Amino acid sequence: MSLSQGRQYLAIPGPSVMPDRVLQAMHQPCPNIYEGGLIEMTHSLIPDLKYVAGTAAHAVIYIANGHGAWEAAVSNVLAVGDRVLVLATGRFCMGWGEMASSLGITVETIDFGGRDTIDMDRVRDHLRADTAGRIKAVMAVHVDTSTSVRNDISALRGAIDASGHNALLMVDCIASLGCDEFRMDDWGVDIMVSACQKGLMTPPGIAFVFFSDKAAAVRNAMERVSAYWDWKPRVEPDLYYKYFCGTAPTQHLLGLREALDMIREEELPQIWARHEALASAVWAACFAWGQGGPLTMNIADPALRSRAVTALAIGAPGGTRLRRWTEHQAGLTLGIGLNMATLEDPNADGFFRIGHMGHVNAQMIMGTLGSIQAGLIALDIPHGPGGLDAAARVLAAA
């Protein structure tokens, strides 16, 4: 007998749970794209996007996923033959570097592995050794969704400054924006990329690039930027269609407007605190289960963990078995172990991830943890007692 009837719950690290308010805002006929309310509503998105990013600089919208935002950022400030430094702490900064390489950029990579954060001393020394200034940009991920590591972007800015290097700082906040604290201007970020389907609680399809005046000056010196990715016509466009280089993604904009209203209503400090509390509850349960079994959190230090996603190891084939059980027996979909394959576990069957980002509250987290614990019991996977009690204590104290 399956107990999965009822509302399914998606606890993968994006797309996240879509609020009913967002879905209802999208569920209407397409508005006029030439005049009327849609134009003014789109104008209103920009200051609210800047609020979430913590910037007074520039923001543009693309009809794309996060990979599109990656390419847009690269295309505006890097030309064939330019050089970037990729700081890899998981799959996604590696992927951004691979995209840059495919566009003719020379990529230098410092790989910090799948369980560690960026070593700032190594970055400083690497840049200091680049006396010719060949490196044009440094690429990093704030939160890597595959490993669940959270990098200290403010400290990274400090390392770049300490090296005396003039490279642009480019940061991927696709998994973290609207979940983990991020302050673009205060932390000295030149380019930040994100997308709508995680902390911004809108179905996948639109992405964002935020950029500083320094980055804008680099763009202005470029000989050529592809027409679609060029951010210049999209900033304060004189004609509405230039926001999107064509037809507007109308329903996505309606949903995003509602999501940003929800973020404004709750306010960012409260959103960050909520994610902190909910993530801490997840960690408390996982720590308790791990005391009597194989479950371990991928990032050992809580200070380095994302508040949006937790990556876990449980030993093959336990991760896949547990995901299958929770999905088919409890209606809970957990995330796969991404980029965690080893020679002993080529399909990454020993890993899984819990997404706790965006439109999430205490009862949703307790339901997720309860279903996981039921799966551990049903599958006879060894685990310590008291996981739900530990999570409940964290939430009770929040």
C-alpha cells in the first residue's frame, strides 16, 4: 500500500515549492505586451530585484535558466582569449568555467574538492603571482547546490583586494538568492547571476544578471557582444521589448511580481532567519540519525553549510533506496546526489540532498524529516534515535 496520495512535496534543491499566490497570479490570459499594465509592472520588478540582491547598481532580466545567466555574464565582459580564474567547490562553478571555455575563454581552475570551501590564502597568492594581470575575472559560486557548501564572498573580495589584482569578481547566486544572506554592494561583487526557480519561488524560465559600474565599463570596452546576451540595451530600455530582446515572458513576470511582493512583505532579514532556523532543524535531525548509522552531512562545519540545501552521504545503495521509498510511499521527492560519483559508487547511489529553500515553513520541514525517518525504518537503514525530537527542539527555540 502506498501512502503517497495527497499533495506531493518537492524537497529537491530547485525548482522549489511554488506558492499558491504565485501560481494564481500566473493563471490568467496573456496581457498586452505593447501598452498597459504589464509595462509598468515590469518596471516595478527592477528595484525589488535589486533589493533582494543588495545592490544599487544595474539589473537585467533574461528569458533563460541559470546557464543562460552564466553565458550572459561571460559574454558581456570576456572575449576570446581572455583568462578567468575558476574557484571550484562543486559541480556548478566547474560548469560555469566549462561554459566560459566553450566561448573561447582560457580557464584556470583551483579545485577545492567537494567538501571544502574556498581557501582565501590560495586565491590571494594565485592572483598575486599574476603580475601581468592576465586574469580578467574570478568566478565563484556562493552556494554550490551539489555539495551544499556556502562560500564566504566577502572574504573572497578581501583576498582579491589583498592581492592587489584588478580582476572582476563574478558570483553565482542561483541557489542562494533569497535564502542565504547575500549583500552584493557591501561585499564588493562586480557581477552576480541568479534565476527565478529557487529562493525567488517562480517556475523556471527567467534569469538575472546584476552588475557594477566597473563591470559596465568593461562591457563598454568590448569590441563585440552577441545581440541577445548584451545587457546594455536591457538597462532602462527606451522601448519595452528591449527588456527581453523580444516578446516578454508574460506569465513568468506576473508570477515573479507576486513572489517579490511576498519577499517584501516578509523582509529579507526575516527570510534569512527563517532559512537559518529551518536548515538548523534539518541538520539537528541528520546529526542525530548519523550517531547510529552511516548518514553524514557533506559539509562538516555548520558555518560553511548553505541554508538552502543539505547534501548527505548514506552509503550505496542507501541514497537511491531512500529517495525511491519517500517518493513512492510518502509523496516526498528528495534530491539526487549530484556530481558525487566515485569509483566504488559510479551512480552516486549513496548520496541524496534535501532542499529547504524558498516557500518553506516548519511543518513542511517536519513532514520532510518525518518521511525520511519513516524511510530509514522501513528500509532497515541503521540510524540513531531522536532525529525528529532534535529538529523539534531547534524549531521550538527559534
